Amino acid sequence: MKQFRANNISRKKDLVAQNVMSYGRVLVVDDMETSLYVAIGLLKPYKLNIETANNGQEAVALIKAGRVYDVIFMDHMMPEMDGIEATKHIRGLGYKNPIIALTANALTGQADVFMQNGFDAFISKPIDIRQLDMVLNKFIYDKQS
């Protein structure tokens, strides 16, 4: 059974083209080191410029400092300042670029909550490479002339 699942996962991965987007800048915000490690690993084939923040406060500070990203991937559940609060702060600074919620809390109706609070989309955890690829293509690759 495990061998089948491993083969099935590798086949799913093979279905994603993973266009190189070396001009793209992304920020991944998550309080869990393992989640950052996984996200970076999934983003590396795209050759993106990747920065990380360990919490919502760090993400807000980066935007206040003038950093601009093609996409911010924001964990939903973090201590001190969660992803929704951080996104509200970032939007309050006039930041218009896409912010994508990363959430293990993908319940029915949750998409509406994210959209009403300044997110442009959400990706469920564990991260599905096909969802990630669609977001990267929509917000980075397709906008490059």
C-alpha cells in the first residue's frame, strides 16, 4: 500500500509543469519551521526569490519596510498575530498584491471568511502541488510579459 501511494504522489507531481519564474518574489509566513521547510521545498523548482517570516508581526514589519512580493503565502493559525490579523494590517498599509492563506482549517464556508478579510485565495495544508502551481501561474507567471 505504501509503495502505491508513493508512486501515486510522484505521478501527481509529474503532471505539474512548474514553469521557471526566477523574476518572482514570494514571502512565506508560518510559525512552524517544518511548514516553512516544506513550502520552500515546493517553491524551489520555480526558482523564485523566496523570503520567510516566522509570524504575522514579522510579515507586517517587512511590508512596512517597503518590501513588495508577487505573492505572500500567509499561515492562518499563528500565535501572537494570526494570518487574518496580519493580512488586515498589511491591507491597511495600502498593500495590493496577492495574499494567499495557507490553512489546515479548510472547512466549508472558510473561503468566504478569507476573502472577506483581505485574502485573494487559499491553499489547504498539506499543500497540494497542483493548487500551488495554479496560484503561482495566476499571480506570477501569467502576469509576466
